[in-house]
Amino acid sequence: MLSWWQLAGVDITVDDAPRQWLRVPEAPNREAARLTPAPSPQTLPATLEGLVSWLNSAENFPSLGAQRPAPSGTLAGGLMLLTDMPDADDGVTGTLLAGTAGRLLDAMLAAIGRDRASIYLAPLAPGRPAIGRIGPELEGELGRIARHHIALVRPRAVLTLGDATTRALTGVNLAQARGSIHPINLDGGTIPLIATFHPRFLLQQPARKADAWADLRMLVEILTA
């Protein structure tokens, strides 16, 4: 019988203390729960310089490490790009998308008459998680911070690169988000968001470059309207 229980997943046969198996559990104190205030989100810096400095501090999101390349580019170009996180070597160079994926991004920008000097490039996660991806436990808070970041930059349009960044800002995955304009609601108006593949993905799936070009054409139409 014990062997059968072990096969079924039972990992303990005795307990240190007796249990009252027939005891009726107490009902939760709903009144106390109602009166207990929920923790409020941390107030974010009110200026772009303050937010970038806050994101660069290793004390905030310590799981993301201390190597945190800062956003780069200009606000005057009216276009904000959001990548998911720094690449593996970006922390050493201090530049976002400094490797092969970055060179593909440069080619994508050149195809629409842009370069890094004419855009504002920022990461959703300021540092790179050890597991190499953004976990769902961080996605919601990072999305809230990204919305605040967008509000401070006030671009004419936002381009999200990859699934995690798109999901954090739109609530849907990249496959669902592509092909549509998603308004980011901010105080005083909305900012259109276009989602496309991350250059990292396009290096692995070059056949999808045509789809990425369709996303970029949609972006150009917004910027030139």
C-alpha cells in the first residue's frame, strides 16, 4: 500500500503533529480583509531624468542585476522603441542591442529612413534576468513603469519589439497584437502603439522579415500622417 501511495505522489506517510481531520475550517474574516488596505504601487519619479536614474539603481528589481544600459537616443524624433531587456553583452558595452540583433535593428530603422540618433530606445526590464526572459511576476509592474516612461517621453508613436514587451503594454501576445494600432491611454490623450518581432527572433526566423516590414510600413503611416 505504501509503495502504491509513493507512485501516486504521496511524499510523506506520517506528520510530526496530530491533525483534526474532521474539524470544520473557520470562515475567513471578510470584514477584516475589507478594512485592510491593499499595498499601493510605488510612486515613480515625475521626470524622465529621475525615472532613468531610478531604473538604473540595482536596489530596484535586484533580480535584474546591476548592469543596466541606459535608454539612448532623442525625444525630438517622436518615435520610441521598447525592447524587452538588454542582450547578454549589453551590460558590458553599456549600450542596448549592441550585438548582431542590434545591427539588424539598425537595418530596420534605415529601411524607414531612421537611425538610432532619431529615435528613443529603452528597455522594458532595465537589467537582464538570470533566466534570460522576463517572468510573469515582473511583467505587470514593468508594464506600469513602461507606461509612465512613455508618458514622460510623449512620443508620436511607440514600437514594441517582441512578445513580452507587447504583452506588458497591450495585454495580448504579439501574434494577436500585430496588424493593429493599439492606443496607449495617457493623461491628456493617447499614443498609438505598433507591435513587431524582436530582431533576435528575426535572426532565427528570417522568413518573417516580410511581416516585420509590414509592421514598419504601418508605423511610417502613423508618423507621416
